[in-house]
Amino acid sequence: QISRFDMAQTLQRLQACAPQHGLTVIACWSAKQAGVGSTAAGPEGGRRDAERAGSVLVFATRAGGTPVLMNDERALPDLPLSLRLRPRADGRAEVLLPPDSLFYGADLPYEVIRELTELPGLVAQALA
């Protein structure tokens, strides 16, 4: 979904709405803060790479912790209870929900699946 707000405001609004949906933010990773792309491309190129990469907001379940899914031992981990944000050229942010295909065949407890269904409502409320 496209936010009418910039990255910082969108992150702030999502974090503020999370408790109303029974979710707790346990991590907010920003490529910009992590210095992504600040190597051979030089400081200017690195800054642009980091801005394109965006941020990830990770939520905890009501029971604590967050599920991590992996197809096999060589796969990159997926965090289903998370939202990805990326900046748009017009200065607004885009919020990406985890794809439904991520959960098919996953052995997730009912409580976690219920919490996953809160994410679209949380995004809608935060972007309103």
C-alpha cells in the first residue's frame, strides 16, 4: 500500500498503531542506519542504495518472540510478522505486507495466524 506520508512518518504511525492490534514492535531495521551500500560506491552512492532499500518493522506475538520461516538450511529466513517499507520517488513510503504464499504449508500456531491477519488492518489504520 502507498502511504501519503514519508518513510519516517509512516514508520512512526505503524509503531503507534501496533499495540491497538495486539502487536509489539521488537525490531526496526533501517538500511540507511545500517550503512547499506556505503562501500565501493562511495558515500553518495551508498546513501542512495540505503534509501532505496528501505526498512523492516518486526512484531512480536502476544506470547513473545516472532516466527522465523526457512524452506531449508540454506534459505534466507522469512519473518512473517513483519512489514517492509520502501521509499518512493515522490517522497512517500510504500508498505509491503508479507505475501500470503509465505504461509501456505507453514506449520504456524493458530494464534500466530490470527496475529498475521491483524497486519492489513494495522497498515490501513496507520495510513488513514
